[in-house]
Amino acid sequence: MAQRLYDAREKTVQQIADLFSVPRSTVYGHLDREKTVPRQPKGHCKCEALSAALTPVRRT
């Protein structure tokens, strides 16, 4: 159930831990690394744009 909640982005790891009254480390230990969907921050495109804007330009 925790895996499904995490992969569906229905709950954060902290919310899942609270739901089962366990520490976050326990939740991380039970997530299947082979099946886990990589998480991207919400507004991922904005993060990339911000990162690009803040990256210093190298002059050669």
C-alpha cells in the first residue's frame, strides 16, 4: 500500500510514515527501488529554468 501511495504521488514519505506510525526511514526501507517511480518536484520545468538562470556562464 505504501508503494502505491508513493508511486501515485498521493502521499509524501512523511505522510505515509505518519499514516503507519513509523519513521520515514522505515518507509524508505520498504519502497521497492526497482519499481519506485522517480519523483520530480512539482513545477519541475520552473526548477530547471531557475537552475539554468542561476548557473554562472563560463567564459573561455
